[in-house]
Amino acid sequence: MFIFNFIPGWLFPSIALISVLVFFITRFLPGLIPYAKLVHYACIPVFSLSLFLMGASWNNDYWQEQLKAEQEKYERAKVEQEALNAKLGEETKAKLDAIKDTATQLKRQSDSFTQAIKAKDATVQNIINSFDQAAKAKYDALSAADKAKMDKDMQDAINFQKNCPIVPELYINKLNNSAQNPPKDGGKK
């Protein structure tokens, strides 16, 4: 409760202790306090209420400590997240710069390839050879991991081509099947 933040922690234990002392004084020395019987019985609810309020105060203190601990965790996590975001931003910038550099290199290679084609005899065979040389140069410039990936992709494409017939083959097979098994109604529908 909000009010417990302003009440000192020693107040409720003091009230409980005083009520216990007054209870025993009025029990064993009733002549010291006027209306001793009334005060004696009034000490019981005062003691009970002070015990309840002590527990509520301690519970409030416990949850205030828990809240403070959670706020500290939140602040630490916020600082860590900002650091991770900054690191991620730097990595992203580095990757973008690498991509830009690669794009620039590819543009230069393309321009030099275009210039080389213009400078050479532009027969079909020379163009095919130039393409093969450019592809080989590009392949040689790749890292080992990229080469392995490209080799795997090429092998997958070759396997796909071996396992899957192309459209003209399917059409030829369909024509052969229809020639071997002519329609029974004479081709009329």
C-alpha cells in the first residue's frame, strides 16, 4: 500500500510491544491504570491490528525490493539491447558496404567485358569464349564456401535435367503413344 512508504518501519512493532506490556500490566497490576479492565481488553485488538499492519508493512517492503530488482534488471537489459543494436548496426553497415563493393566490381567487370567484346572480333564463337572466360574468372574470384555452394547448385541442376524430361521429349512421347494406340472411333469426336 502506498501509505506504508511514509510510515517508519519501527512504528507497528512498537505499538505491538506496548500493547503486550500494557496487557500484562493491567492483568497483574490493575491498580496502576484507571479502567484497567477496559484497557486490558482493548489491548487485544490493538495488538492484533498492529500485527496485521506489521505484516502488511513487511509485505510492502518485500514487493518494493522486488520492484526495484526488476527495474534494475530492466535497465541492464535496456543497456545490453542498445549495445547489441549498435553492434548489429555496425555489422549491417559492413555487409551493405561489402555488397556495394561487390556490385561496383561486377559493374566494372561487366564494363570491361563489354569493352573487350567491342575490341575483339564479335563472332558467336568469340562471344561464347568471352562468356566462358568471364564465368571462369567470376568462379575463381569466389571464396571456398561460395564455390562449394555454386558446385552443389550446378550438380542439382544437372541431376534435375537428367531426372526430368524436357517438354519436347514429353510431346514426342505423347505422339509416339498416340501413333501406337490409335483412337478406336477413327479419330472422330
